[in-house]
Amino acid sequence: MSSCLIEADGGGLVDLVVPETSRDGKIKEAELMPKIHLSKIDLEWVHVMSEGWASPLKGFMREEEYLQSLHFNSLRMKNGSLVNMSLPIVLAIDHRSKHTIGASTNVALLAPDDANIVAILRSIQIYKHNKQERIARTWGTTSPGLPYVDEVITPAGDWLIGGDLEVLQPVKYNDGLDHYRLSPQQLRHEFHLRQADAVFAFQLRNPLHNGHALLINHTRRTLLEMGYKNPLLLLHPLGGFTKADDIPLDVRMEQHIKVLEDGVLDPQTTIVAIFPSPMHYAGPTEVQWHAKARINAGANFYIVGRDPAGMGHPTEKRDLYDPDHGKKVLSMAPGLEKLNILPFRVAAYDTIAKKMAFFDPTRAQDFLFISGTKMRNYARNGENPPDGFMCPGGWEVLVTYYKSLQAQEAEPKAAVLTT
Amino acid sequence: MSSCLIEADGGGLVDLVVPETSRDGKIKEAELMPKIHLSKIDLEWVHVMSEGWASPLKGFMREEEYLQSLHFNSLRMKNGSLVNMSLPIVLAIDHRSKHTIGASTNVALLAPDDANIVAILRSIQIYKHNKQERIARTWGTTSPGLPYVDEVITPAGDWLIGGDLEVLQPVKYNDGLDHYRLSPQQLRHEFHLRQADAVFAFQLRNPLHNGHALLINHTRRTLLEMGYKNPLLLLHPLGGFTKADDIPLDVRMEQHIKVLEDGVLDPQTTIVAIFPSPMHYAGPTEVQWHAKARINAGANFYIVGRDPAGMGHPTEKRDLYDPDHGKKVLSMAPGLEKLNILPFRVAAYDTIAKKMAFFDPTRAQDFLFISGTKMRNYARNGENPPDGFMCPGGWEVLVTYYKSLQAQEAEPKAAVLTT
């Protein structure tokens, strides 16, 4: 298998989960340390780092790593090479926590429900959290209404704490989907078992329609034509924080499974797994992270679409990012030189052939573009999209989800009426 | 001389000024091209690029260069190496100019007074100017009141035009200071003539006081102790756009010359020249540009101070940048690995010794910090700073300048009173 893994200093991915044999001792030690309360999204980052998705990062960023990420989207290794690191992976604390920590060099990280100590952060460094600068340099805007900013950064403390992470036990969500949360190490093992000679990753946070399937199957054919004998698809939906109007992970997973059952994608050459990262919606900056993490998991081809990790501008009537910038920035990003980027051909609904097809500009009038918003509107209103847009089983999942949403929305109103 | 020059693709600095023999032909050719009107600051950038300060950049950035500068603060060369390029060097045009250019592949650039064609931009590319994103990623804020933004970006057009620059004749200002505007090539030649074995650059945009002199002389001694036989100082005031309350270039140059005449710095081991770049006040992002340009001119040591290229936050009561970030970012910047950074020791007025001295924290109460604002206030009010803060000749220049300012300010008021 020809892969282009970013190697950590010592070779191989970092694995920050402590061995079971030393766990009890570490927990006892941690109980004596100052405690930091993790939010749900902080814990997602602990999960991400613990498995090596962000390798060679060994814990929440110290200031040197933070500044390099913010200014250069990459970290310099001791041997002089650069690894890509486009998003700051940081832990914010408030003045009170900083005061509590005092001169301690290690802290214990508590689960969001405070039930147990999740991890130790060692040899800590505390430095200022300039939120305005972080937001401006990460998103290229400081407009109000950025989902990750509103959820994570604005309510966060004015200090960042970095250090080396020791995770006391693997992070689990107990939501019935943990078996889809394969670590980079597990994915590499799986690719090896299946004797893949190429792995192409497809990041998604939306339901999969036949346009995606067309693209994926086309990519597979291209790889076969290039001489690969057994290219595998890593269908890799994002599992962490997403904005309120995105479709939740459990519904998306159910939809993806239906698509595979319906034979739109070939289960024999597909691995479905969950990518545990939270979503930033930071366009060209974030797409680098999406690609880099998949390289760490053994992918060597990455499919990049129009406006990856983008969204509408929160206050202006335009896309937040130039839809072509993601692809361009990714292709030039430091530390990703060896990544094979597969351009995303635009698929649309061909009203003549009555199926999703690659857009043909010579007969543009025959094509119908069905955006995510339009798709959600169809499903919300119980309307059917044009035949051939999505397999019926997959579509049914979405319709059921929106029906359940409407039922939920109706309930509190009814309650208000009766009180 | 051991230097660490960033070499352009073909080796050596780019020189974008056309030879005299082909000038007339080029002018005739340019007269037939669509015309773009340069602002005063656009012309400063033409000057900067024409002499190779921004080498290997060959003209105003095309989109690939712009995106790399914005996201990575560096450009990848064909051989895979990175050169530092932290500020976007771009030319903005409006819709009307874009329309006028149409399908032309080359354009002529007109001097700000429209008197003559300054340069040709060849093989042009026109792309969108997303001002908000450019500002956020360059300054780490989008607050109103950033001097370069207010002066240059806000009034600019919504398109950027990149291409290869051919400068038809060297840019001159005819302000009596052109003989101080030495090109990187001329500076290298001068260093060679003087048999310098180390060149340390000192960027400044303020009057030079004895604290600076202390630092410079200390640096020279350090270099001698390191084994260099003939270290030269490149005293390199910035000559392009500065904000309204900064002291103008002609006054600063007069002040610098007085300081040399008064023997505070040694003229034998100092070269005074003007760095033609405009000022962004973009802190850690800009300090990389300041250092990189001086490397191109043959400097191999760069003195970096507290809060380089920084300013107060335009709307909040704090420094815009963490005063230590400039030094930290510079020390990790891609493409500047070989740069020798000399940390700036903090000098302050020692009220016991009655002179500028390196700050001694064990007797902090003895030291007086005289900020740029405080210094300007002394001069404005005709007060003398403490003895030993600045040589008398240099101080006199500042007092005279502020008196002339007050006279100017008084005049229009008097006029109003008499009409």
C-alpha cells in the first residue's frame, strides 16, 4: 500500500491513551491535581488527539504551536519539515481556573458531566486567549453568527492552556454509534486487511445523494484506470459538533447505511466510519485539517468539492468563502505536498436522463441544481425530490427525521396552548 | 561575507526595471494598452518590487500567490522550497477598470499624477478582492481605524489584478532624499566595498533616541565577541506610507543624520538608507516582511523589538498585538529559518545614572519608560526630555518640527477669525 502518512517525530502516529496497566495509578495521581472542566466539544478534541488524527500534536497547543497554526497553518518539526495544522486545537480556561491552577505543572481534565477524570494535561503552559485575533485569522471574518465561534469561543475563558495529553481511557459516546468510530490505527489495519492499494477519503456532513455516488464511483473507476487494483472508499462523515440546522449524526448514519444497502455504493469497496472532529465551518482553513486528518488515517487520495467546509456568510448575502478557494488553498498547503487531491466534478440533476449526472455546460438548461437547503425543504415539506436524486430508502430516513422534528416543534406549542 | 539571501528562481534578486535601450519601445507599446491609475501607495509597491525587496515576487500577486501569502505567509517555489511573503502585495481595480481591460493580457500603469506610464503589467490575472477576508487574515481584526485599511483598502476596488511587472524607469520621489533610497543591489555592493562580514539591520519609523543607540552599540559589541571582524549597521528607516501622527520621513531623516553627526552612532560602521515600503501596522504579520526584505538587501542579522510593527488597538484600550508575538512569530516563520534574530533588550531612562540603560528589574523604581507618545508630547509642548534621552541636535529637529506643525495649525484658525 503506497500511503503518504505524516509521521510523528518517533515515526508512527501518536497514541495518547495510557495503557490499562498504568491507568489506576494515573487516576490516583490525577485526583490530586487541579481540575479543569471540559465542555462537550473540548472532549471531542481530546478524542481527536487521543487517537492520533492530529498527530504529531501531543496535546492541546502551547503558544508556539498556536501561533504557528494561526499564522502559517503548519508546524515545524525538529528535523525542519513542516506538518499541516490549520486549526488551532486549544483549551480555554477562565481567570478562576487559572487562579486555581496556580503554579501546578499538571492538571486533570474532567468529563463534561464531571463524573470522571478523562485525562491529564502535563507540563502545562497558560497564555492569553485573544479571541478576536483567533477568529479573524481562522475564519477571515469577525462577523457575528459563526456557529463554532458562538458555541465555543465567545463563551470561553480568556486564557488558553496547552500541554501533553495523557488520556486515561478511550473516549466513548454510548450512542449506539461507537463501533463506527474507528481510530486512524484501526482504519489503517482495516485497509491492510482488505489489501487496499489506494484509499480515497470522502468527507461529508450531509446526507449522501446520487450525485455524490456518481462522483465516488467515477473516482473509483479513475483509480482503476490509473493502475490501482483495489481502491477503497473511506466514507467518512463528520461526527463532532455541527450547526443547529445540519442533520444530526444518527440520522445521517442511518441514511448512509441505507444508501449502501440499496446498492448505490458498493459495500465491498467501502468503509463507513465516523470522523470525530467538531466542525468549524472555516472553509479553506478547515479543509486542510479535514485532509490532513484523513492522511493520518491512511488515506492517500482526498476528494475536494466546491466550497468545502463553507457556509453562507452569517450577515451578508453571499458565500462566506470563494467556492474555489478551498481546492486552491488545499493544493498549495504546506505539509500536504504529497496529498493526491481529486477534484470534485459538479453533478446536477439531468432532467432529460432523469438522474444525477455530471453537469454539461453545453446543455445547461437541462440541469437542475438541488442544494442542501432545497433538499432539506423537500424533506421538510414531505415532497419527493425528482426521481433518481436519492435512493428511496435513504430519502425515507430524511422524511422521517423531519416529521419527527415537526412533531417535537408542535409539542411545546401545544403545551403553551393548554396552560 | 556570509549572508543568507533568499534566492530567486534563477539565483540572485529579481530586477524589474527594463534596460534603457529597450525603454522607448516599451513605452510605445504601453501607450496602446489599457491604463490603470496607480495611487501614491501603489507606486511605493511598484518601487519596492522593482528593486527586488520582495524578490522572488515578479509583480503584483496573482491569486495563487495572494492565497499563499494570506493563508501561509509564504510562497512555494518550483523547487519545493518556501520563501517568506507575509503581506499580500496586490493592486486593486474597480469594476470600470476591469471592464476597460476586457480581454487584454497586458496593461499600462500610470503614475499617480497621470503624467507618464510607470510600468507594464503583463500576463495579467484579475480576481476578486474580498476586503473583509484580506483584512481579517492580515491584521487579525476587522476593527475600523486601521491606518493602511482606511487609506488603501476601504477605498479600493473590488478586484485585484496580478501579473509580471516591467518598470519603465526607476521610481524617484524628487524630495531631496532619493540618494538615501539605495536598492538591495546597491546596499549589497556597499557592504561588499566596506568589507562587512556581518550586517545587522535596524528597522525604524520613529526618531532614534539613546536607548536605540545603546542597543545598536551593544549589538555591535556582541557581534565582535562572536568573532565578526567588521559588523556594519544598516540603519533603515521606513520611507513609505505611515499613519498621520507618525513623524514624516524628511524630519526623521534629519534627526537620524544629527544623531550620527553628534557621534551617538559611529558613521564609520553605519549605513543610513531608506526602506521604500509602506507601513501596514500589522504586527507579527508585517515584521516578517520587514525582516525578509532586509535579508534580500544582504543583512544577515535582524534586531527585533517589543511589539514590532504594532500599534494601539484602534477601538479597544489595549495593544492590538501581544507585544511578544512579533518576535515569536518571526523566529518560527517559514522561509526565514536562516535569519539570525537579535532580541531587543529593553532600554529605559535610568534616573540615577541619568542616561538610557538596559532595564534592571531589581531596581525597577529607578527607571523611567519614555514611550513614543510621551516623547512626542515633550517635543510638542517644547519641554526637554530628561538629560541623556536623546542627543541635543536630534532633539532640536523634533522640537522645530512640532513648532512648525503648531504654526500650520494656527494659520487656518487665524484665517477663519479674519474673514
